[in-house]
Amino acid sequence: GSFFRYASDRHGFNNPDTVWDNTLADIVTLGDSFTLGNCVPRGKSMVDLLRRRTGTLANLGGGGNGPLFMLAGLREYGARFKPKTVLWFFYNNDIENLRNERRNPTLRRYLADDKFSQSLSNRQSEIDKALYGLSKKTNWRESTIFRILRLQNLRYRIAPPAPVQGQKGSDLIATYGKVLSKARATVSGWGGKLVFVYLPYPPRFFAPDAPFVKAASDRKKEMLALTKKAGVETIDLEPAFDAYDKPSDLAYAASTHYSEAGYKLAADTIAKALDLKTP
């Protein structure tokens, strides 16, 4: 794919800045780098393509986001729009992300206290100042060189981190269920609908017999059972990807993100499930 560049809105998200001039929205999207739109030019991601088919859409996706970051984003930025539909995108590494997020006491408060908020949308000048200070202290070049020397991307492609299993895995799945239930209750509170979107795991197109691919398939069964128990509507994109003539064209093996064709198929499938108009 290509390097992903975008001019952020006033809060750092991948939206036209004018989205914040609206008081209501049709759709809010929550997720990680797939929701952000990694590896394709701006305007070609699934969320950008969905934006063309609806009224106001606010994208709150961010690279590396897990479920607690998504819950926080919903409360801090998404709730102000009272959207009709909130798309909650799930990718296979979300459970591992949750393991790390649970170590953060601030993120845990979003799960423990339904009223907890840091009023972040009203504190952008503070956030900008803090980020500027952090950027001056961080040696980004040194960090990038270190990743290259470790062959980090190659190591991940050959053997992605093993999913958390056993008792710890079950505990994390249960916590994920609590996060999802909190999000559903929040969205239902203003009469909206939370929709869980399952994103296909790209390595299955390149190494279908690999153990980590089987583990992802097993996890999918757990997650779909979880959403059913939580009473959350689900859109499973995997059947559409599997039915494509050449599924390996839908993603980049090196980055494990979708290609333009993959993002377009994802957007088309979601739009059809939500009965959105064609562009």
C-alpha cells in the first residue's frame, strides 16, 4: 500500500473539519487503523466511501485503538452527535489491545463509571500544548530506525503475536462483552443503534493453514456469540470477502491492511446492510 496522509480535523480525527459544525450525525465510526484508513489514499478508505452515501458521518477511528479507547471516544466525542447509527469495527487484535488498555487506570474508569468524562472535546488547547511538548521530547527517527533494525514488520508478517488464550483470554473476552454492553446502552440512551462490524483477518488470504489464522477463526466464533448475547446487531464482512474472485487482492500481505478494492468491498457491504443510498 501507500503511506497514509491526511489533514486532521480540529480534534485530530480523519474528517473534514466542518463535521464539528453539526449538532447531529447519521453515523459515527469507531475502530483502529482500518477505520482510520491506513494504506490507501484519502478518499479511498471504507469510511470515506461510506461518507459519500450518508448525511453527516464522524470518523473517530485511530491507529491502535482497542475497545476501551473506542468506548472513551464514543463518550468524549461521539455522544455529542447523538448519531442514528454507531459502527463499532472489530479487528482480530482488539483483544490483545484490550489487555494493554486495562493497565491504564484512566481508561478503566470509562468502563467502571458510566458518567466518567474528561470533557476532552472542550479542552483542545490543552491537548495541543501537551502533544507539542511530547513531540519535542520524542525521537521519532530513532524509534523508526530501531523498528527497522529489529525487522519488526517482517517478524510480524511471518508470525503475528499469538492470541491470548486460556483463562486470561476468557477474562478478556468477558471484559470486551462488558465494554460492548456499555457502548450499546450509551447509544440506546439517545435512541441510536450500535452495530458491530467484523473485519476479515487478511492473513487468512495469504496463509490459510497457519495456526494464527485458525486462532482468528476461533476468536470470531467467540465474538459473534458475544455480540448475540449483548443484543448487538452484527455485520460480518467475511462472506463478501470470501466470495470475491481473488481475495488476496483485497489486502496487502506486508501491512495486513486492506487495499482500495478491499475497502471498497467493505463499504459496499456495509452500505447494503444499512440500506444506504448509492453514491
